[in-house]
Amino acid sequence: MPLRGRLGLLAAAALLLAAPSFASPLRLPRLAVCGGGALRPDFVLLGCGDGGQYLADVRWSAWTATGALGTAVWWQNRCTPDCAAGHFRRVAIVVRLTRPRSCGSPPRRLFTRMQLLPHASAPVTVRLPTLGARCP
């Protein structure tokens, strides 16, 4: 193939890779905890009212139509002596998102369960809020 043809193919491939995919990312479930609806967020606020719990440094190893898996640091305000003066505890965890559902009108795909898996203690399963949207 002549150089001009190869350059054209490379340019077309670059445009396809740079352009948003209209099939898969729009159909992938989002994580909506305290507003919005993010795809592969690196920060997740769990305590919407006071910021007392959050996931930081989130690294997703998988994000599919049925689930997501990643690692994070779970920061938790111990509220000792009270929440305003409390100190944060940090725990390395594995994060698993499951149970995607179509919620609201127009429907949006949202994960409805989050499992936090600390390395040295029992897992915690969280039923995720769906921002007022009905989810079956």
C-alpha cells in the first residue's frame, strides 16, 4: 500500500479512537452516589451530607455492562470526640459495583449495589441511592 494510503488509514484510525463511542460507553452503567452519574470515577463521595466517608485514589480494573471492579482508599471520619473534630481512618479496599438497572425517565443505567471489601475485615454492601429515580 502506498504511503499516502497508509497515512490515510492511520488518520482514520486515530479519529475513530479519539471520537466518543456511541454504542458502548453510553450503554455502560454509571455510578451515581451524591449526584451526577460518573463512568469510572477516581473519587467517590459516600457521605453526601458531611463528607464523612469517601473513596479516593480509585483505580478501576474492569467496568462492564454487568459490574465494575477496582481498588481504592476508603476514608472514614471516626467522629471522636465528635464529627467536626474527628480524625479520619484510611483503609485499603477492593470496590465491586453490581446490579445495574435502568432508572428514571428517560432511563439511565445505574449500578445499584456497591460492595466494599477491606483486606482485614468483613465486607460492607451498600444499597446505592438512585437520585430519586425509580429502579426496579
